[in-house]
Amino acid sequence: MSTPKIPDPGLLIISILSARWDECWPDMLHELEAKFGPADGVSEVFPFDHTGYYDAELGTPITRRLIEFETLRPLDELADIKLFTNSLEAKYGEPGKRMFNLDPGFITVQRLVLATGKNFSHRIYLHDGIWADLTMIWQKKQWVEFPWTFPDYAGEDMKTRLTKLRQSYKNKLNKQKD
């Protein structure tokens, strides 16, 4: 029999896609920090050009930022975090269009899990219409993608960024355990 144990908290990251940074930044960052605490790192804006899926809704050219938060959070908060980010998208959006797309997730030593409102064969239901997407795992000192991993996450640039975030997570976790 296995003995249930609460897992270590995760590093909350949020990927933001937008073509209208001048209209939403830094107000959106302030709202995210009011909810999740101080950001410990905010990336520069970098290209998002792996798909045209969001072009009609978000406009072009779409770019991305990654935010990591200072405080590690319990993993079972993921669905509630996604529900909050959905509410921000709606608050700043117009009917049928968003100003930005917020994709929250957790980095742990073992994996990257993103939250989504869309079901698929490999996703695990959390609650209130939110699913957990096992996006990549850490194996043999590198990120390993799956057939369903989004192409932009499977790219080397993103893997390099995620490796730095994973190291930041490990440092925070070690400080927390001291």
C-alpha cells in the first residue's frame, strides 16, 4: 500500500502571448502579482511564431513573455490559478477576442505541467472544467517532449529558458527546506 504524501510545491510560471503589450503591460503584471505575489523573473518579449492559431484573436505579430513567481505554490492550486487567469483574459478582452493569452503551469524537478480548459487523451481532469497537461518531463539532464507537446515548448530556445527556470525552482526549494 502506498502512503499518501503531500508533494513539494511547484514553481508557478505563466506564459503570456500578446500582440498588444502597450495596452496591457504593466497593468496585467500588477494584477498577477497582487494575486500570486512578487514576480521573481520576467523575461524579455520574444517571438511566438510556431503557429498562426492565435493570430485572428490576438492580432499580429504575437510575442511571448515568461513570468516566474517568487513563492512556491501547492500543486493542487493549478486549476484555481487557471480560473483566475481566465478571468483576467475576459476582463481585458472584448467579445470573442482576447488582448492576451495566459498559460499558467508548474515546474517541478520532474516535469512541466500546464493548465488548460481543453480535454485531450493525455490530460487529467482537475476541477471546474480545468485539465492538467503533462507537457514535458525532465530526464537524463534534459527536457523530453511528447508527441502532444506544443511545438513552441519543444523548441530549443524554450527548453533553455525552462532549464533556467527549473534551476531557479531547485534553488528556491533548497532554501525552503533549510
